Amino acid sequence: MDGIFKEIKKLADVPSYSKHDRFVQGIINAIDEKIIGKDEILPSVNRLIKELGFSRETIIKGYKDLISRGIVESKNRHGYFVGNGNTDQTLKVALIMYNLDTFEEQFYRNFRHELGQNVHLSTYFHHGDIEIFETILSQIRGKYGMYVVAPIPNIKTRELLEAIPRNKLLMFDRFEKLDGDFNHITQEFGRSSYEVFSKLATKIKQFDEFIFYHSEDSLDPEEIVRSFKHFLADFNVKGRIISEYRPGSVEKGKVYFTLDNFALWQIMRDAKSKKLKPGKDLGVLSHNDEPAKEIIGITTFSADFSNMGTMAGHAILNKEKIQLTVPMLLFERLSL
């Protein structure tokens, strides 16, 4: 029994866990660690009150929660026992994404396909809002066997992710450093962006100026901003960062770079209206590739989101360890 109490007490260091969360997750962790197994008796309510200092209501509610999930069974006048011992619940997966932009849809479609129809997948969108992110995590905590999460660059993110058991977390898209060992399929933006700019340097230098539309309030990776500045200095390229694109301001002789698809399509529309040909009169560079950009002929650099989705689904189904930083791919097309 001491091992069970130890697993519950360990979770006191997780700031976002309530006593109920610590009790439920502690029991689950004890089963996962083989401290207690199928059909073995669990501590009585009175013993738990004495050892943990939790209220009777908290412990009874926690046991009811575990019973509702099929993890624990209650035998009349004989106490609580471990049920089927299956705490993984891997047929229930929570996917937490930014939104459903085209490139993220590519991830989702391949992820869904790889999991197959027998896996229950619930999808949530935080839209880069830390309050929404926190609300989602608090509402779904402990209800899924796996949590596939695209983290937000925010000082609160690490604390929120710490509440997810490492063996149930798969981080994708952006990387957030956490203590301990966990699965991830994520991008690297700094070195890879600089390499892309460097490969395109000869083409960029054919134009008068390299303009990057980036707002400090946006979720654009700061690593890309730093790489852009280093590239300008290292390659002696004239360029600047502008917070937003002003409709109608497109000019001949410029290279325009943006991570915002809305601004991208406005630039292309304005270029067409002014009879400026991308790749000849001006240059256009975009981040995150998708079919529309390929068809129109826009030069992009991007992670392979389709493959990321396939690899994530495969790792979950096969319970495989995966810790991968995916390469950034450059697609050179007519716009630059």
C-alpha cells in the first residue's frame, strides 16, 4: 500500500492538480508502475484519509471517477479493487491544435487516417489563446489515454503541460522544453529559416529590398524573426520588418515574406491588379506549404505536416517512442 500512497503524494508538486486530480492520477500511476495489479484490493477510504489527509468526500468522489472509467471496481462490503488494469485508454485520444488552417488540416487528416476508425479522437482548438488552452486542459484532464498537443509560446504553457503524465503526452508542431522524457514531433525554426534564406540569397538579391511582414502581437516564431535579421546583416541585403501589410501598397522590386495567409493573398491580389508578375517584377515567399500555394506557384518553406500526422498516429497505435525534430523543406517556385 505504501507505494500507492507514494504515487499520490508525488503529485503534490504539480501546481495545477487538485486533491481529486492527485488521487485519481496517483492510483492510475500506481497501476501503470505495476505497484498494484488486476483484482488486487485498493486502500480503504479510512486508510486513505489517515495517510493523505484528504476529505472523505474527495476520496469517494475519486473512486467513483475511477469506477466510471472501468479502472476500479467496487465490491459490496469488500472494498475497492483494480478492474481490468487498462489505464492507457489508448482508444481515446485528445488532439489539441491551434486551428484548422490548411497545413494543420493536412496533419489532422493523416493523423485521423493512421489511427483508424476504431480509435475515438476528440479535437480541440486553442487558437493561440492561453486562457482557452488552460480551460481545455482542465476540462479534459484524466479523460484520455493520449494527449497530442500543439503548445503555445507562453510563460504559462510549461506549467500546464506538466500536469499531463509524460507517457500520455505527444507534443507536435512547436517544441516546449519540459523536464523528463516525453514524445514529440516538432519543428525547429531558427537554424532552418536561416538556411532557407541563405539558399534563396542569390534570387533575393536580384530585387531592391526584402520585406518581412511581422507583428509583435502575432504568434510568429521569434526564431524566424532573429534569423531574418541575421540574414540581412550576414548577406548585406537591404530589408526591414513591417508590422502589417497595407492593402494596395505592393511595389515593383520588392521581395515580400509573410507567415500570414490573409496578407499573402492580399499581396497576390494587389500584384495582379497592378500587373506585376511574381518572380519577375517582385518576389513572394511564404511559410507553411499547402496545395493552393503549389498550384499558384508560390515559393514556400515548410515542415511536412502530412508526414507528421502519419508518424504521430503510428507512434500512438504502436506505443512507440518518438522524439523527432522534422526538417524544414524548401519548395522553390515561380514567385521567387
